[in-house]
Amino acid sequence: MSRPSRSSGLPRWVFVPAAVGALFILLPLVALASQVEWSHFVDLITSESSRSALVLSLRTSAISTVLCLLLGVPMALVLARTSFRGQGALRSLVLLPLVLPPVVGGIALLYTFGRKGLLGETIEVLGLQIAFSTTAVVIAQTFVSLPFLVVSLEGALRTAGEQYEVVASTLGARPTTVLRRVTLPLVLPGLAAGAVLSFARALGEFGATITFAGSLEGVTRTLPLEIYLQRESDPDAAVALSLVLVVVAVLVIALVRGPRREAL
Amino acid sequence: MKRLLVPLVAGVLLSTAACGSDPSSDARAPAKDTTLTVFAASSLKGTFTEIGQKFEDANPGVTVTFSFAGSSDLVAQISQGAPADVFASADTENMDKATADGLVEGTPVNFATNTLEIATPPDNPAKVDSLDDLASPDVKTVICAAEVPCGAATAGLEKVAGVDIAPVSEEQSVTDVLGKVVSGEADAGLVYVTDVKGAAGQVIGIEVPEASQVVNTYPTAVLSGSSNASVARAFTAYVVGPEGQAVLAAAGFAQP
């Protein structure tokens, strides 16, 4: 890829607010890194509570991502490849968790899956316990990250178009074969980007988790909750753990942008 | 690098933090109109709002604005230069921190105390009637995390009573604990007496005899950064005085 030429036709003044904007995003990250007590960094991020929070976060985010794939891929397919009455409205509603404050999502989940919630009694009859369990964390994370997968994949499906699928089916391929051999391979980069974004969103999930799942070490206290709690008594540990999440976020962006730049 | 960054970042943070008060009022306000900014612990929201209104009525031209948050958050904000005149903490530890950092003018005054109590949903589904019941894994008990003042008090109570509570969740604040009990998610929670009183009808309170040995003391002080120190002193005196104490007593706070 060649470097953009200098004579791009942009007025020079545009660079000033653009640079201010970039600084606005980068400066807090630099400030955060400058506050890290490097001499204790390893101790701070490997304490028992930090490790258990990190392991819990990675585990629940991985499960949430799998759930997002299982539910989100069919949703994206239905939204991109079919048309029915009310589809536009449905799409908007499904994307709601993207713009909803997570704490609102948490309250909504509480009134759905909580003990006194809409499905609470059904869940209790089935002998399941969701309140204050790791399951509640996964539900909260899946709720907020599912739209990321649906949006990325639906966009990729629309961009890819249907011509190859039409050809495949005129050649006699069954719908499932077309989906498996043509559609999904075509949108694989979009699917991967969506999955990584969902994972990142699940990893950062805070509001819905603290509202809906509670906070107990090793069970429901994920890394963002641990950071929020450590800030009360040990700001150095909070800063060190924050940096860990920043590094994970940078890795996620590198993963998404790396293999195929147009995926985002 | 760090030297250059810190003031810059602090400046950005401050300008956001200052949104709560009205920065322009100082500039154009004549001497009579004063805005007093009070940083107070979350558990004081109801009582201090009421005390603030009474103080305004008693002192025409004075407007009292509040910022309610966790005591340690408030100390952090004050030490980063947030414009505040009065600080009221939910525990002595955070006030000590503020005093040690040189943020406080004069000596803090204790104005109230609070003790812990068990809160359960009105139907008390787990039939809790003493602290010992909270040690049972069958009772879904929610407490404050040890890192926050109410959690420190909870740990103290466990020690005094010789009970090892098995919580399903350790929340960030006492209001989060109360919320879990009010919504029926938890069978029981350890909250302050004032929280039970404030949520009357939504929870029932069960007294814990040993709680009287673990008392949380609320101190208040005028801040050294205050630009209205005389009004700030009048406000803290009002809180300690009969009018303030009456409001606090009605909410269930005890006298120090």
C-alpha cells in the first residue's frame, strides 16, 4: 500500500482539530501508563485476586463469544438475506444493546432472569441458579456483545452480495451446502472481526455485570469489577490492571485490523 | 514527560469535574450570593439534601450544592483539586486520609454514627433471624466488599460476633447491597440502620446485638481549598447543631 500523497486536497486547518482529537484519545492512555508503578507491576497484576479476575474474564468472554457466534450468525443471515415485514424495526431493536447504557441492560436482565423476574420461576423450576453465578456474567456479556457480531457480519454479507450463492444453487447445491461452502467462507474475515469485537466488548463489560451478577472473587468479579474495587483501597493495583486491559484492547485492534484492513 | 502530562490531564479532568458546580457564579456573584459546594458520602444523600435546604432557608443568598459519592472517591477528587468547601465522610479513615494530605482546615467534627443491621425482603424468604443464619450457604447473603467503609464494618462485625458470613456477592457500596435485597435477588444483606429506615416497606430490618460494638463514625470538615470558608464553617456548625441533628436523628443516625 502506498503512502497517502501530501497533496490530498485537504485544507491545512483540518489537521489542527484532527491532531487535537488524536491527542484527546492518546493522552489519557499515556497518562495511565505514566502512573504505573513499574517496580511492582508484576506483583500487582499477579496477586491472587487479580489472577482470578483475569482468568474469570477470559473464560466468560470466550463462552460469551461462542454464544454470540451461535446466535448472532443466524441472526445476521436472516437480517441480510431475507426480507419480511417489520425487519427494519427488528434490526433496530436487536442493535439496542449497542447504544443502551449497560446499567440499563443489567436492570432489564435482572427483571428477566432474576429470581423475581419474568423467567425467574421457570428457571427455578428447572433447578437452575442464575443469580450471583458465573452464568449471570456470561448472560450479561452476551447481551451487550451480540449486536457487535450481528452488525459486523450483516455488513460483510451485504458487501459480499448474493451472486456466488445464486450460482451455487443453480448448480444444484442445497441451501445448507451453499451456506457452508459459499456464504460463510466468503464472509470469514467479517465473521472473525465480529467475533473479536464481541470478545473485546465482553471483556470490558462492567455495568450490566455489576447490576445483574454481583461481585464475588472467582465467581462473578471480572477484571473491570476488580479494577473498580481495587481503586477504593489500592489505586496502584487498579492502574496496573487497567494497563493490562489496555494491552488486551490494543491486541484486539491489531487482530481485527491486521489480517484484512477493510474488515472494519 | 510525566511533569508535563500530569497538569494537562488534571486540567482536562478538573474541567469535567467542575461541571457539577457552577463555575461562572463565583465570577459574577456579588458578595451576598454564595454557592457552597459540599462533598458528602452517598449514605448522607437524603439527610444532607434536607439539611442543605434548611440551611439555605436560614441563610438567604446562600445556595448549597452537593456531590454525593463514595467517601474514598470524594477524597481522591478533592486531592486532585476539585472545588469543594465542605467534606462529610462516612468513616474516619477517609477523613484521616484527607487530613494527612493537608486538604482539611482545622479539626474534623464527628456529627453522626451508624451501625449495621440485617435487611431482608419483606417476606423474609430464607427465614433469617440472626447473624448466625448468614453463615449458611442456603441463605443468599450480600455484603459490602472489605475495601469500602461498610465492608470494613462488616468484617469488624463478623470478628466481634465470631460469625463467618458466606456471601454470594461482595458489593461496591451499601446502596448496591440494599438494591439486591429490595429486588429480591438476595435473601439478606448487611446494611446500615439508616438504609433499612430509608427503604421502609421494601425491606425489613433485623437488629444485630453485636453491631453496637462496631460503630461507624461520620466526620465533617471545612476544606482548606474553600473560597467561602466562613459560610462553610457555618454549614458544618449547622450540621452539628440542633437543626442538623434533628434531621439526622429522624433518618436513624445516632449521635456520636
